[in-house]
Amino acid sequence: MHRTTSLQVAGFLSIAHPAWDPSLMFVMAAAIGVSILPFQHLLGRLGKPLPALCAKPLVEQAYCLPSNATPVDWRLLLGGVLFGAGWGLGGLCPGPALVVAASPAATAGTWVYLGGLAAGLAAEPLVTRLAARLTGTRLQALS
């Protein structure tokens, strides 16, 4: 079974269910394994300068990496909860949902999920401004 079916995700998230499917953990472990060395290199922990090709991103001015001073705040926690709820309820991550949308397997639920994702992305700057007004703090949108 491939990772673009909601049954695969539901099987992974149902840890107490007899049909629990831990195979998605291997996908996550592979992603961590592939990305750990490049991130260590970007953070300068490997003691070598970045190659010229990797000195800056292709579409941004600089890499945007969190610092140790980045707080775990309500925005991070709320974003994680919303992403996890969408993943669990929709049964798909955003990337695989795009794959499904481009395939004959797309359902109305796939399009509702992607519509909710697009609405959330569009609403983030508005929510950030509203939160800044309500709390009296200066928050910057992530987009």
C-alpha cells in the first residue's frame, strides 16, 4: 500500500487498533536520515564551509533556520495541533494530497482537504495581525 491512501495514515494513527500499521515510521525515519547531514552542514556543525552551490537557497535570500532562542509559543503549538488534526481527519499530508488530487483516485474529500489547506494558508497573515492587535504585541507573519 502506498502513502497516498488515507487508510495507510489511519492505520498508522490507530496505535491501539489491532490493524495498526507502523510502516509510516520507516518513511519518517528515512526522511530524518536523508536530511540530518545537510541540516548539520547548514548549521556549521560539520566544520566545513558550504559548497558554492549550497551557499544560499535558489528562491530566497538566505536559509531560514530556527535558532536556539526560538521559543515554543502558542503559534507553534496551535500550528502543530491544526496540522496533526488535518492529517488525522483528512488521512493525508499536504504533499501526498496533491499527488492524489492529480490522480484518478481524487475524491471530494481530497478537494475539501486541499481547500481547507489553502484557506488556512491564506488566513495565516490575517490571524497573525488579529492576534497582534488583541495581545498588543508585534508578531510577524511567516509568509
